[in-house]
Amino acid sequence: MSEKRVFLALGSNLGNREQNLENAISALEREHVRVVKRSSVYETEPQDVADQPWFLNMVAECETRCFPLQLLAVLLRIERDLGRIRSNAKRRGPRVIDLDIVLYGNVVMDTPQLTVPHPRLTERRFVLEPLLEIEPDLKHPETKEPLSRFLRAVSSQKIRKR
């Protein structure tokens, strides 16, 4: 299989947030997920569960030979290794690290384990802004619309570049 271009969203709001992002980037490299570009780091207000610390978020453009579900397994293992504890009671709550597949080439898939493109991609300024920082002309694989169009719709969400 040839290498696929993927975009990953990284976030952290517990502990040393910047170090958590760096540790995740290093772990990706060890797992043969080559980081090609990195966005700036953004500090963002929590979206779904307001009573928690603000997040640091970024997006990484990567190349990998992993298939989508293999890549998901790698990301979940990295999260676990970096101290993330997944619990249904705290869905979308505070976390040491969060790694999401935002785009996987032009793949469109929806399985019980994984939906690509990420189902909330167009609703999240903390993903769209860093994504468009590193690749301004990206289009949504399903709708073929420029992702910049969606960024305007979420401009009220609080975010600041660090």
C-alpha cells in the first residue's frame, strides 16, 4: 500500500498540555506515522462540556501506510500510553490527550468504530482553523465544498493562537 495523506487533530486540557501534544507527535513518529506539517497551537474554549479547563489544539498533516481502522488503533494506543482513560461517564470531558482522524485522503466511511471525515469537522473552529492554516485549499471529501466556507460559520467559537 502506498502512503496516504491524513490530517489528525490533537488536543489536551490536563497536565502539561504543550508537552502532551509534543509527546503525541513523537509517539506518532515511532508508530510510522510521518508528520509532514504541523499547525500552530491554539488555545480553545471547551465546546460540549463547559466546566473543564481550556484545551490546546493543533492539527498535523501526516503520511501513513496504515489503513483507516489500523490508524485508529494506533491513535487509541498512543492515547492510552500517554495516560488517557476513556470512560463513558466523562464523554467529551477533560483529557490528557485526544487524537482524532479528521481526514484520510479522500476516503468517506462510516462504521461503528470510525467515521471519516470526522463527523464534527465542519462544526469545530479548533479543528478547521489549524487545518486551514496548513492546507488552506482543502475541500470536504463528501460535499467538495471548500472547508474555509465552514470556518466562517463557526467564527464565534473562542480560540486564540499561542
